[in-house]
Amino acid sequence: MRILVTGSSGLIGTAVCARLVVEGYDVVRAQRRKPDRADEGETIIPIDMANALAAEDWSHALRGVDAVVNCAGVLQDSAREHTTEVHAWGAGALFRSCERAGVRRVIHFSAIGVDREQSSAFSASKLAGDEALMKLDLEWVVLRPSVVLGQPVFGASALFRGLAALSFHPCRIPAGFKWSNSTMW
């Protein structure tokens, strides 16, 4: 089975790709920049989710693909990318292209709390992406994790690094504590 993974150079996407390769899947990594080489069992397609806003922009990436895992995401707006472009418009274009290309299976990483009444720009854009997928005639799963932890930390994880550097700890976690709130590691 050939699987396209968007956001494949990010924290979640890197882990998803590694696992898929170990499991024997043929992985197509969609990411902003093309690295010097691809690992065995992987193909890399440079495509920027923030700029691939029409279904036609994704047609080449979906050739021969059986399923899609959308891990693309940004935590906040920046000069280079905006949450709405990536989470809503880019994801929506990808999902419409999947429907047109006959790629029926889609796994979409969203975020916990996107359906709150008082939402942030991030949450609203993630929800728009969820809704774009849900209205299409596809076999889909939307995952809404809360906190995502891992080794190659960046972005919001700066908060955790900053808290860890304090000379005091604002809260103590007792030994043996298990956090069961949809945390991904």
C-alpha cells in the first residue's frame, strides 16, 4: 500500500513515516523542502501546504497513492504561513483532490478542543479542515490529540522547556502519575 503523509518532516509526521516504513508500507513524504536524499522505502515530494490551495495542486502527489495521512500543521500565524492556509484551505484542497483521484482513505490530525464555542484562530482553522474532510464522500478518521510530546521539540514546546529551566517548579508530578488525556508520545 502506498501512503502519502503530509507534514512528514514535523514531529507527528516524522513518527508516522518511520512507523509506516517499519510496517512495510511505501511512503510518499509531502513536505515543504526536498532534502538531499530519501530513506529506503520513501519518496519525497516537495509541496507547501500553505501554497497548494487548489485540488489540482495535489494531483501529482496523489498518483498511485492508496491512502493519505495529513499531519501538516502550524501552531500560529507567521510571515511564511498562516493557520487558515495550512489547516483549512490547504487541507481542504488535499481532501477534494483525494476525492477526485479516488484516494478513499484519509487520516487527518486535528487538535483537541476545536469545537469549543470560544475558539482561537488555530482551533477555528483546524475545525474548518475537519469539516472540509467530513463533508466529502471518503473513508476518513479525524484524530484530535491534546498535547503531543517527543524528542525533536519546537514551537509550543518552548513553554515546557522554559518551565523546566525554572529554579522552582510550578507543580510537582507525583511518582507513578499517568496522564490519560489523549497525550501522544
